[in-house]
Amino acid sequence: MLALPNECLFEIFTKLKNYNRCLFSCLLVNRQWCRNVVPILWSGPVPFENRKFIRTCLMALNSEEKAELIPFNIFLPINVKLLFKYTSYITTIKILSDDGIKKWLDLEGPPELAYHSDLNYIVRDAIETIRYSLVLMFLRTSNNIKDLKAYGMFYSKTTSLLIEIADKSTTVTNLSFWKNRLGPEGTKLLAEALCKNSTLTFLDLWV
């Protein structure tokens, strides 16, 4: 039986984009199916609550981004070659939770950062720095970010970077900022970014 061309397979798999369990099964059929399914899976919302997703993304950090984590005794492997350029397919950055980062720290991070406490400022700083490094990497590797969502964050390097994306990106069309404590400086930067942006078609601000 002749194999279907990639164009046909991609169209078929795209119809399953809301059924991740089916797509994960398709990954295991053969290399051709895998190459078509991976871009679809990774084009969906970034699952920051998923530890395995966080692990894969940390492997995609470059040396400068990894260096941000060294002060917290987080030493990631160097020269790791991933099977795909996973993060290049990302179109949606959706930061509603740090649960994935916390789970990764608990199970795979340095012992002193495990069993985290939100009252521990060192752990809080580590979580923020990991989040910042990941967003920095997304900005570097993905040229097609269309949807940007952030929830419940304090003004920080990460929120400043997200605002920068909204300011300079020519691809972002949807922006949602919900219950973020940006403070006067962050609010001013966001307002300036929105004034400059000419690509947004949807804006949802919830203070």
C-alpha cells in the first residue's frame, strides 16, 4: 500500500489537534507520522503545569539561558541534541501556573529547592528565573507566536519580557493579561506597548 504524502497526513492530523491522546498514539506509528504530528502538538498552548514539558524545554536552553540558573545550583546538560526543534512550533504562550516548574524542582532539581515553599524567597527566585529563561528561549526560537496569555504574576523580568514581546512582535494577535500585579512601572510599559502594537485583534485585560 502506498504511503500518504505528508500534505495529506498533516491535514488529517490537524483535524485531531484538540485530541492530544490520539496524536500521542500517532507519534509511535512511524517516523513520517511522528514528523507530521510533533508540529501540531507543540503549536498548542504551552503547558506550564506539565513537568515533562518543562524538562524538554529546559534542554532547549542555550548556554546564556542556562547560565541564569547556575546561581541556584541548577546545572543542565550541555550539547543536548533534541530530536526536533520543538519550541520553534510554539504559537501560544500561556502562563497560568508555575506548577510544572515546581514539580520539576521537586523531582529533578537540586535537593535544596525540592519540596518547595512559597515562603522561601530562594525558591521563589529560582521559579521566577526558570520561567524567565524559558520565555527568553521561546522568544529566541519561535518566530510565530500569535497568542500570549499571563495570569497572576507580579511585575518581574518575565512580565517585562512578555510586554516586550507584545511591543515588538509582528505576529501576536491575541493578548490576555489577567490579575497581574504590574505596578506603576509595569502598567506604564504595557500601555506604551499597546499604543505601538498594530497587529492585535483581541485584547483582554483583567486587573
